[in-house]
Amino acid sequence: GGGAAPAAWGLEGDAEKVVYSRSQVSFAGTKALGDALKLFMPKSTEFMSSDSELWNFLCSLKHEFSPVILRSKDVYGYASCRAV
């Protein structure tokens, strides 16, 4: 690191730096994760040539498969007296 990012980068440059620094920490040991992905999703590893691509792939899964939280009114058709 060191040195300030050019002003022209704006927030985008900062965002890239954050993702990169997180990926450095998160992927200290990616062999097991990579092996699991190859085993369960063979096609998933074809485009992951770097840690940042692997990180982006995992983030896309998080958004694609994010759970939907159901409230009592959604399930039973009425609101619970304790529902917020």
C-alpha cells in the first residue's frame, strides 16, 4: 500500500481496494474451497483464474441464493401480536 489514490478514481477505486484487501485475508487457504467447488460445481472453476474472480463468484452466489424471511402474515395470512 501507501500513497493516495488519484482523485479521478473516486469511490470505485476505494471499493476495488477494499475487495482486494478482503480477498487477501479471505483466501489465505483456498485449496479446500477450490476443491469443494470443483467437486460440487465443476463448471464453476473454469473462469476462476484468480482469488478476486473467486471472491466475485462467491458474492454472486450470496445474492442469488439469499434467503427470503417470511413473516407470520406471509405464512398464515395474519400478523402475530409479537410481529414488529
